[in-house]
Amino acid sequence: MKIDLVILASGFSRRFAANKLLYVWKGKPLIEHTLVKIDSQAFGKVIVVTQYAEIIELAKRYGFETLYNHQAELGISSSIKLAVEHLADSQQIMFLVGDMPYLKADSLSKMINMADGKHIICAYDGNIKNPMIFPQRYFMDIMMLEKDQGAKRIALANEEEIIKCPIAFEELIDFFA
């Protein structure tokens, strides 16, 4: 059962002095450290949701589909809902934020292998975190998110349906939070 991947990259970087995803770190834009780890063969589709032309170009270089978020000012929920609407026929969607340069490809593979199409799969370092995989049965709930509500809200409301994937704390750090 294939999982579609959505990379969320529409944020305004309000806690950062510039567009954090385009900040050059170790020789390349921060988001590229995430894109380079994505094995497109492991996913049905890989979609980058953004409001930035530069990120669209980077995503296309990696062969990933893009969705332009015309309503990014409405918060992260606008990107999530745009992706779910686009992937309405998907069986499962993994959501990944674009500013996780320490996350390892092996950790994504481990999460994919845990996905059973019934449970929410969450990265776990003592706390429930992104990335997360949601089966289709949660898509309606996700479409009810508003403003800066992320899909973690759905996971926490269904904690008995979560399978926690242990991932090292260092991999899940919010870069320059």
C-alpha cells in the first residue's frame, strides 16, 4: 500500500530573520537537505506545498510535484488541506515539514514500514512529532483544521490510534526555531 508524501514548505519564518527554508546551510538551501533524503520510489507521489517560486524550482529539480498555496497567510492548515484535497484518493499521506535537515532517510523508511493503513504513525522522541502518516479515514478530520492548526491536533485527539516510531531527538529538531 503506497503512501503519498507531502512536504510542507509555505511558512513565513516569522521566528527567523528571512525565509528559513531558503537559508543556505552547509552549502545548500535548508529545504534541499530534506528534499535530497526523499526516495521517490518509496512513495506513490511526492508533493511540495509552498508559496515560494524558489522552492517550486528546487522541488522540480528533484522531480517532485508542487502545489502553490495561494492562501498561505491562513496558516499551516491551508497547506495541509490543499494537499489532502489534491490527494483525496490517497490511502495514506505522510506529512513532513521542510525544515528538518537532521532527519534521516532510514527514519522515514522505518515509519513507512510501520504504516498499516489503519493507525496514525508518528515520530516519537518522548513526544509525538512530525513526520506523521495519516490513513484516509482521518482526511475528513484534517479538512476541518483551521488557521495554524496542524495535523498533530488530529493525532492527539486519537491517541489510542497512534503507533509511535522511535526517532532520535536530534533528528526531529526544529531548525533555528
